[in-house]
Amino acid sequence: MLELHAAFLALVGGTELFFAALALLNVRHGAETVAERAEWVSERLGVADTERLVAYQRAGTGLSLLRSVVGLAVVLLMLYSGLFGDVVAALEGVALPPVARGVIFFAALVVVARVASAPFSLYETFVVEEQFGFNQQSPRLWLRDLVVGLVVSLVLVAIVAGGVLLTLELFPEWWWVGAWGLFVAFSLAMLVIYPRVIAPLFYDFEPVETSDLRDAVDDVFERAGFDCEQVYTMDASSRSSHSNAYFVGFGRTKRVVLFDTLIEQMDHEEIKSVLAHELAHWKRGHIWKQLASSALRIGIVLVIFSVLIEQPWLYEMFGVPETAYAGLALGTLWIEPLVRLSAPLENRLSLRHEREADSFAVDVMGSGSALSDALANLTSENLANPFPHPLYATFHYTHPPIPDRIRYIERQGDSGNADGHAGEAAG
């Protein structure tokens, strides 16, 4: 048993230490490179105060590391103090069906996690984000979002946990197959439910109708050969001055959402280039490919779970009663570090899709200048780190670093212009 505890602590603690070191390395590398290329950062990205950018990265990283350390300490304390085992034992004494006990257990974990993370979220919003001019929330709105978010999380956890535990009870040998189907169905459902039910609980959405912006949107839709009537602006400025845009859904449910902050910070050509990039994820089938990749990963994880929860040592290590929901929770502690360490495999697919989307946007716009300007604008407005350490990017970045994207886009634009001139000469 001592060997198992050593392996567990090495895996969990070692993974956390590795990512903490990586985060610190990333901040140092970013600061040094920004200093070396201050002129390019100022002229190309429009960041006048590079020290402010570096300070924002340091503040965010420091808070994230503290949150991770405290979170890990709380988990280990609950396990090694015997509190986790006592809670499960007490719950097993409650006269409820096993599935109901499991749902209550996971709901309680969600509540504990949300309450424990609340001080960090509060500090991030009203100290870090406030200090750098991003926060637009009032304490009342922050508290309201916390409560609503908790309720939504509890509902979703009850559905997923209840479904998985019921499947495990009905089909103990092949439960992971049913759970896999449940996760795939849930992922598809969320593509429709999130933008129409969940997101409106936090933000107001207004359709983009007759206006210069709508004309610009329709123009890029026509160029891209895309049909979508549902285009909305979201009042992101009610919470933060950060900007973004996204595409979600499929079939008749697909919609495009533009942050109002994005509209304020960019001209129409830049907005059109961002839209063209987002539309590429649909036109090139990236949404379905990502879903298939996610389904494969979930399937592998569930197979590992099916083996882990059958191991007596998993429960004996911390004196926990052998029950399905406790096994899933304990198994997560072993599997989660492995998932984090395998992130580069997942990121490779996303990186390839982002390259394809950038190329698509350049083709649609006929030039890469608007998209590269938009990316520079996003970096400047959001104080994003333009120079992540390569190893950090390997584990954390689903998009290529901004300087790499700008170089790639400009090469694509130059290539397209050269092809066009060659075609004219041939004609």
C-alpha cells in the first residue's frame, strides 16, 4: 500500500509541480521576449505599455498557481484525514437508492468546489481585472452570476452523474459503453442548449438586423458560401472589456455571436475577417472532427475508469466504502493528471484546424491584412502573452501563438496575391 501512496503522490503532486514550473517558465520567457522585441510589440500589436502587459501575465499566473496549490492541498487533506471516507460512509447509511446517493455526492462536490474557488474568483475580478481596467462587474452582479452558475452546474451534474450511475447499475459489465453514448449525446445537446438556454442566463443577446454591421456580416457570409440567419451581439461589456466572437450549433440551430466589445474595438473589415475564420470551423467540418476526437478521448478514459473502479486498492488506500460514485471520484484523481499530460495530442488537431481557418479567412477576404490586424488588436486589447514558451504552448495552446499566426497569414496573403497576379498575366 505504501508503494501505491508513493505512486499517487508522485503522479498528482509531480504533475502539479510540472505545470507550475511550466507556468513560471512561460511568464519569464514572455517577459524577456517582450523586452527584446518591444519595438515590434508596440508597432505591430499596438501595445504601447509593454510593462503593463507583462504585469498582467504575472498577476494572472500567480493567482492561478495559488488556486492550484490550495486546491490540491484541500483534496489531499480530505483524503488523508479520512474526511472523504467518512462522508462516503455517512452517505451510504442514508436510505436512498444508490443512484440518488451518487447524485447527492457529486452535487456536494460541486458546491464545495464552487465555494472554495469563490475567494479566488472574487480576487481575480475585483483586484486583478479591476487593476488592469478589464472588470465591468458590480459585486452584486458577480454574486448573482455565482449563484446562477452554481444552480446550472448542479442541474448538469445531476443529469450526467445520474445517467452514468444508472448505466453502471443496469449494465455493470458494459456500463462504459452506455456512458460513452451519454457523453456524446450530451455534447451534441449542449451545442444547442448552451447558446439558447444557458448563455442568456448571464448575457443579453440582440439580433444583428438592418445596419452597416449586418451588411458587413452578410457580405462575408456570401463570400464564404455560408447561410445563417442567427447573428447576435452579446453584452460582454456588462462583465468585462475583453473581446471575442464565436460560432456554435449545427443545422438550423447554428448561430454567430459577436461580443459588443469586439464591435467597439474593430472596424468592419477586421470583424469580417474574424467571422470568416469562425465560419471556417463549420465549412471545413472542424466541429464534427473535434467532436469525434473528443468522443474517442472520452471512450478511452471510460475504459480506464471501468478497470480502475474494480480495483479494491482504489478504495482501501483511503478507507473508502466500495461504491460506484466514490470509485469514479477516486479514479478521476488518477486519470486527470494523465489527461493533462496528454494535452499535446489533443492540441495538435486544434492547431491544424486553426491554420486551416486562417487560410480560409484569407481566401474569403482576398487578403490577410484584415485578419492579422484583428489578431494584433485582440492581443493588445486583451493583454495576451504574444510570446509563450514553446513547451508551455505545447501543453496549453489550442491556437498558434499570435506572431506565428500573423506570419502565416501574411505568407498566405502574399501567396494568394502572387497567384492572382500570375493569373492576370496568364490571362
